Amino acid sequence: MGSPTTLDHRGLETFAMASTRYPTLLDVIQAVSEVAASDQEILATVADLINSGRVRLCGDAAGATSDVSATEDTAA
């Protein structure tokens, strides 16, 4: 009992494929903010995710890193 199939206009069998969607930076920030205790924790966690390579930025931000120490100085 596999996936349902259909035939295309040439009579060839087609399969439904899962769509892929890469999360945006906003998606990452919102997910972290759901479990973080403070704005500083959100910033530190998102920066760590980016700097460690667990989250990769694309487009104009590709290869960028984040320095949270600058925000820690102004928040104190």
C-alpha cells in the first residue's frame, strides 16, 4: 500500500512528492523565542546556531556570523 499514484498526460505514472521549504531566519527566531526565557537568550541561542553552522544563512547573509558581545555591552 504505497503512495497514491496518478498518470500524467503521457500516461506515465507520477508520485506525489513532499515539498521542501527552508525555514527563514524569522522562523528560527520565532521557534527559539517560544522556549527562551529572555530576549538575551534568544539572541545568544540564534547567534550560536548560526556561528556553529547548525543554521546556515543564504542569500546576502550567506557566510555571516553574529557577535552577541556587542549587544551584551549595551544591555548592561
